[in-house]
Amino acid sequence: MASSTVTVCQNSIANVAALPAPEETKSLILEALKNGVKMTNDKVIRIWRMPSQHNIPGLKHTIVWIEEGTDKAGMQHILLHKDQFESKGILEAKIAEVAEAATTVGVLGGM
């Protein structure tokens, strides 16, 4: 079983170069995969690095991303709460950008 996991990871890493994405995005995806993160690299909507000074309890990596996802995780899950974002003036097209801003320039709160 472990060897198939390694094969999947190696295949994911090999496929990064073919992604239609900026080099910075590919570099972050590659780094995350090499660190053992489970990610569907062709489903990544947005990926970024959190500043080291943002220490969030339980967070194991400084690379954060949003995938297309499902009703349980990712952008599809976030969009279940679209009305809450819109009530704050955040349009659907800006949700991923706001998530990045919240983890890179925002102040930790509500914890």
C-alpha cells in the first residue's frame, strides 16, 4: 500500500510542470507535495505561503491553498456560505483572494 502512495505522489510531482499555471504557483504546489501534503494539484484554485509570524495552532505547513473541493471541503464547501460573504460585501469571485489576505495580512482573531 505504501508503494502505491509513493507512486501517486511521484506522479503528482511529475504532473506539476504541465499545469497551466504561473511558475510561482507550480513552485508552491511542488514544495507542498514534496513535504507530503495531500493535494489534487490540477484542482488548486489559489495557493500561497503564510508569513512565518502567523503561527496558527494546529497548522503544520506554511503553504495554504484552496482546491475546487466538495461540499465538505474546499471552494465548493466555502460557497455553501456564499450568502454570509455577500452580506459582508465580498463577491464570490473575491472569496479566495480574501482567504489569502486573511492569512497573510490579517490579524488573528476569534481563536
